[in-house]
Amino acid sequence: MAGNRKYGFMRGNASGRNGSGVAKPFYCFACDKNHSASVEKVGISETGEVICNKQYLKMMAAKFEAQKNQIVGYGKLLSKRHDVMMLGVDGLNARVEFVKCAFEYDLVKEITSGGDCQRQFSSCFEMNDAELVIAEVIKASGKKYWLRYSLIKNLGMTLFKSWEDTATAC
Ligand SMILES: [Zn+2]
């Protein structure tokens, strides 16, 4: 995993994983709760957050699965791209799925740098229900740390925080 000095955070997962230092209870961003000191924790450099080892393994599995299946994810985006232009609830659902799919398969960079889905990706936030789309995506990321990870990595922490604020306000 690439280190990220921006948050002054990552020191080879030293915060617990290597057994260095005294273990303390900690807040787990993946479980959204505190864990006791006996739970193994992992610092995630890309998000600057700490999660428990169980969620870390789950996240890595989801990450590898997504990377292995990017072609499947791209196919899903292609097949949904016309639906995102629909009005109403069906359109909203399609937009939520489209945006989730782009982040879950780690295809955001790919599709926002041109190609068949670029316009549709922008459209997901231009159909007068962007707040609802964002709220649903943020809600889903609360249940799946890999999605949160992908959101933070692709949006940057500042924009991610404003998405969280948008979701809270909804
Ligand atoms: Zn946890």
C-alpha cells in the first residue's frame, strides 16, 4: 500500500499492527463504533482513518474483487448509462447505482477522463436530485468500508466531507 504523508499518519501500520506501543481502545471508522484495546487495528494511509483488522481484511477482499472485475463493472455502467437520464424515482435509483458502481469498481478516474460514460457520470449530479444521490451513496459507504475508501481516494477528503454534510442534511 502506498504511503501517504499528507495526513502524517501512515507509519507502516505501526499503530497496533506491529505490536509496538501500548494498545488502547479506538474508534473504528468501518464499524462506526469503539473497539476495545484487544481488537487489532490498522491505519489506512489513503483515508487517514483507523479500522479494525477484520474490516481491513474485508476491505482488501472487496478491493481485489473489484479490481479483478473492472470489466464487469464497466459493462454495468455501459448498460445503465441511458437510465441515469430518466426523471423521477427510477432515474434516481439508476443514478445511485451508477455512481456506486463507478466507485465500487474503482472506475471513476477512468470514466471521468473521457469515453462513453463521462457525460452520464456528470448527469448523475445534474438531475435536480444530486443531494439524494449523494445521500444514498454515503449511506451505502457506511456499510462498506471499501466504498468509503474509494470515495475518499477519488474525491479527496474535503469533497468527501462535504458529501457527508450533504447526506446529513438530507
Ligand atoms: Zn471495526
